[in-house]
Amino acid sequence: MKTTIRLKLVLSILPVLVASFAVAGVSSILLSRAGMIRLAMRNLAFKAETLKQYGEAQWGLVVAQGFDGDPEFVEAARASFARHAESLLREDSETFVALDLDGTLRLYAGQGVAPQEAPVALKALMREGLTGAVRFEGAHGERFGQAFYFAPFGWYVVASDLASSIFAETQRISVALVAALGASVAVAFVMLLVLSRSIARPIAKLAASMGSIVETNDFSACVEPESGDEVGLLTLRFGELCREIDRSYRRIGEIATREVEARVEIVERDIEALLALGKVSEYRDEETSNHTLRVGLYADAVGARFYPDEEERRVLVYAAPMHDLGKIGVPDSILLKPAKLTGEEFERMKLHTVIGHAILKEFRSPFLVKAAEISLSHHERWDGKGYPNGLSGEAIPLSGRILAVLDVFDALVSERPYKRAWPLEKAFEHIGSERGTHFDPAVVDAFMDARERIVRILEANQK
Ligand SMILES: [Fe+2]
Ligand SMILES: [Fe+2]
């Protein structure tokens, strides 16, 4: 079971309360019992003394008249003694009994029929010669009494009352006390619950608020203080902390958003610059417009198989248009020559790969690094018969192998000063026929698989 503040409060205070009430109750009952015994004894002593004096006065008269030897007078004196004893009784439970020295019951004054014999305990008291306050077991229970020896009759006389009668009042007090104790404990328990709830509830609310904030990051879930006590102060400070963190979060969020926007802006500017570089090579070459744009878009379609990472593919797409940038280093007389190039001119023309690489390799932008790689390798052939380095197979960078297919395909389907545009079917056939010779078979496969998309790109970006 989880130990809560409420439980701790109740468990620590309630036993103390119950114990205090119990001690107070029990000592009150004991004190009242002692008081009742004292009162009863005083009352019984008074009656015993009254009877004794009465008996002595009566016997004094008998003796004065010289009748103490006359059994009739003696009997009359005893009867008068008994009547007086009767007259002294006030409670049903009170009795006077007298025993002679052999234990025979000689007098019984009290409610009900006189018993045949005196109680055994009383006979024992008499034999011990105890007078004054006595306590013994009677026929109907324990009795408290006052005993005296009445010499003229040779009687041991005891005035007594039942303990249960004496304590009847204290029993009623005990019941009332137990009831009061129970009620007090119940009221104390309820008040403790109310008090502990008033302490624990704001703490529980604060804890719930903290939990909710942790889960949802929503700082508006912060609670307001309900009181001016320590818990209220804690709640107030927590609220201030929440608002401060919320403000910081917002500031950080704004800064992060601005930074992302700034980065996007930078990348967009970079890309614009890259596209401008692509255009530069296109203008020098007098190739059909949009050749560089289309090559970039084809690279996106075909590169998906080889560059599953979107960022890497993006680099390829924006680097691809710069594959012929090196043509700016080829003289117009060669580049724009309407006739077939001589062997020497063609060798010069081939240098556009190396020139492009030399221009681009100095830069750190991933786009330019990739463009340098493409520039150098896009005229290499899978069978090793390409230029400038005669690399073969996978020694040629993947970007160069991809661009080789895309560049040749786009040149075939475009119109040039010295040739007409090839029909699509024928161009695709040519690419397929060079699978494994001019081109990387895997790239050709990816190109063929992307045929529909390639055609759509071509049609949408013709001029
Ligand atoms: Fe080229
Ligand atoms: Fe090209």
C-alpha cells in the first residue's frame, strides 16, 4: 500500500488521541468508583453507629429498671433493636444482619425473605473479630459494610450494601464516558481526514500538473496556488518556473525556426548559383536549351535506385547540370565548328572533362565536389575505352556512370546543328545496345525501368 501524507497523519495522531481519551476515561471511572465507595461507607458507618447508640440506650433503660435478667424484656429489647435497624434502611439493597458468637443468624433487616443462615464470608469475618469497614461475598454478590460488636446481646452486627448498587451510578458514567470517547475519536478522525486532505490535495494537484507538463510539454497545465501556506508558495514558485521555461522554449523555438529558414535560404541561393553555372556551360556549347536541366531531372529518376538517401540524391541532381562546365575552356573554333573535328581538335575537345574538374575541385560545397567528380568521369566507358583516364567498370565513379547514360540519351533525342533528333524508340534501343560496353549494365537497367518518367521529363522540358 502506498503511504500517503494523509495516512501518515492519521496513523501518527489518531493513536495518541485514542490513548489520551482512554487514560482520561479509565482514571475518571476509577476515581468515581473510589468516591462512591467512600460515600457508601460513610453512610453505612452512620447507620451502624446510629443503631449501636439506639441499642445501647434501650439496653441502658432495661438495665436501669433491673430487667436485664428477664428474658421477656431482653427479647423486647432485641425486637426494638431489629425494628430500629429496619427503619434505618433506605435502599432495597441495604441490609442489617446480626450473628451471635456461634455464627447463628439472629437478625435480618432488608428486602425479601430472611435467609436461613448468614453468609459464610460474614461468619469468617466475625470469627476474625473484624469491625469497622468490611467487604465480603453475600448471597447476591459482593457487599461493602460496617461491622460492630454489640456486647449486650453478644451480637456481631453488620450494616452493608451491594457493590453493584453502590457502583450503579459509576456504571452509567462509564457507559457515557465510552460513548463520549467513541464520539470524540470519530470526530477527531473526520477532522484529521479533512485536515490531511487540505494539506495533501494541493500537493497532489501540483504533482499531477508536473506529470502532465512532462508528458505533454504544455506549460499552460501549470496550477495556481490555492492558499498562502508553504504548499501555496511552492505552487507559486513552480508556476513562475513553468512560465520562465515556457518563455525560454518559445525563444529557442523562434531561434531554431529562424535558423532553419536561414539555412533553407542559403541552400536555395546555392542552388541558384549551381543552376547558373549549369546555364553557363549550356550557353557556351549552344546545345539545345534545357539540356542541363533535363539531365538533372533524369538523374533524380535514375539515381533513386543507387542513392536511397534523399540528400545524396539531391547532391547528384544539382551537380549533374555542370557536367560540361569545362567546355568554357575549349576555343569557339572547336566548340562551335559545324563540321567534323580533326583528330587534334577532338583531343582538345576531350579536355573539357579535365578543365571542368580543375575548376570545380577547389570548392568544398558537396554539390561542387560531386560536380568535379562527374565532370572528370562522364565520358569514361564501362569497357575502358572512354576518356580522359580510360577507367573501366566500377573504377569509374557511380555518378560518372549514371551521367554517361543520361548525357548520351539526351544528346540523341535532341536536335543539333549537325543532326536531327532521334526518335525515342531508337534512342532507347541504342542505350540498350550499349549495355555492358559503353554503359554500366546496372545503370542501363535502372534507366530502362525509369523510361516512362524519363519520357515525361523530356516532353515537359523540351524547350
Ligand atoms: Fe561532356
Ligand atoms: Fe552534355
